[in-house]
Amino acid sequence: MAPATPLLRGFYGGTFDPIHQGHLQSALYVQQACKLDSLDLLPCHLPPHRDSPSSSAHRAEMVRLAIAPYPQLRLNLLELERDTPSYTVDTLTELRRQYPSDILCFVIGMDSLCYFTRWHRWPDILVLCHLLVLQRPGYSAASGDAPGLLQQFGSQSVSALRAAKHGHILLLQNPPVDVSATAIRSGSAPASLQISDVQTYIQQHGLYRG
């Protein structure tokens, strides 16, 4: 029997506090552009370098509502089920144990790539997965850590991701969506950048007041 072809699995982390159209449209773009066999949205429990986000249960439910119309997207509770800070390298180590034969891709923004060498055990991350980098307003591949990382690890095609188990960085050409979760929480974001079912949930549960 011929060995099974490895699946190309994507993981998109964040606080998602709350999830908005910037997150959702980026996730859909990545899944389609990179022909991922799956893309999991991975809300973090305790981000190491940020204030604690809202309730894990609320954030998970808002992600579930946002992606309900899109079967190609999935909610992954791995980080929310921890009670320790969410270091990406630890999450990827666990995902590698779960999917030993598949190819893992971790989605980050250009803002993160520019500071990637400050991440906890960043070289180990590139031994566990490929990085898929979304464009972000105000950040470029010419800034910070990005040029050196791209010179060493940069890849030019999705096919290269399937040809190697890890270690590539692929820049994506997504149309940037300039919206922040802060604007959503404050109610100042345009309606077109919000997700109606998520906004209804926020109102029903009185989230982000005061």
C-alpha cells in the first residue's frame, strides 16, 4: 500500500478578542491561496506579552459563530485548555505530536515577522513548521528581522511547502484589512468590518462594556 500523502495543515493563532472581519477574511484567504487541507483558528489562553484577554469561553464561542458558514475553517481549543502562557513553540510541539506525518504551517502577520527573533525559542519554531506571513498595514518585508529571515528561510511558492516538512517562510499577498479588535470593542469600527453574529453575541452577553 502506498504511503498516504501528508496533509498541509494550517494554524492561525491570536487572542480573537473579539474575532472580526480582518481575522476571518485573512483566514479564508490563507486557506484558499495556500491550498491548505485544513485551517484551525487557535485562540490563545494567556498571551505571554499582552494583557489577559476576555473569557476563554466567550472568545471560543465568538470564533465558533464567525466560522460557522465556512466548513474549511475549524476552531481548535488546544491553547484555551491550558492554564499556562501560550508560547507558540509549545503549541507547535504538541501539534507535531498530534500530526506526526503531516506538514504544519503557522500563520503570522508581517508585524510579527519583523520581530520574530524575539519570540521564545524562535529557531525551534522553524524546525516544527513553515510560516505563512500575512501583509499588515504599516509593516514591510524590508523592516526589522524580516530581511534576514527571508534571505535564509524565504520560499517563493506553495509547492515548496509540500516538498519540505518545515523551515520555509512564505509571504502572502492578501489585501490588508485595517481594523483592530480594540476598535470593535469600543464600537468605533465600521459595520462592514464586524461580524453580525459576533456583534449580536457581544450585545447579548454585555461584553466590553466600561
